[in-house]
Amino acid sequence: MDKYKMNMVLHYFNNVAASYSYNELLMIFGFQIEQLDLMLRELIEENLLKLDGYYKVTESGINELKRLGLYETEFENIEEQEIFTKMPTCISEIYIPKRFNKSFK
């Protein structure tokens, strides 16, 4: 699964603690419920998250967030320019997929 989204989900759980919402996670990250379940299982398998009555960030998860510089950052305060590394393409640019011309032979 996408490491970036895994880190952001971990960051989300660190910030909201027990007041998390499946619906909010689905909406924020654009997941299907199966994708969210898979992501949570992977975080548990990597010992970054645990289920103990509710999902909690483990000590390893906290260390990972500290390593990424996300531990003391509020989830709502992350600016787009801080998390997205590629500049968006101009809306007026034409996108031509690879091997596009082969589709018409």
C-alpha cells in the first residue's frame, strides 16, 4: 500500500486518538472500506498501530512520526505545499497517454 497514505493515516490516529471516524478516514483519503481495512491491517502488522479497544499508535508508530517530523504537527494544519512534492500541471495542458497513437491503428 502507498507509504505516504500509511504515514498520513498514522498521523491522523495520533492526532485524533479515540475520537477517530471510519467515515472521516474514508472521506479524507478517498478509500473504499476494503482499502481502509487493508491499510489498518498493514499498520498493525508493521507494529505502528494496535487495536486495544480502539486503534492506538504504538511506540514504534510514534517514533516513525517523529522521524518524519509529523509527531507534533496537528493533522488539520498540514499545508498542501508541505505534503505534495510535484507541482500540478496546468489545466490548459493537453495530456496524451503513452502509446495513444497506437490505439487508432
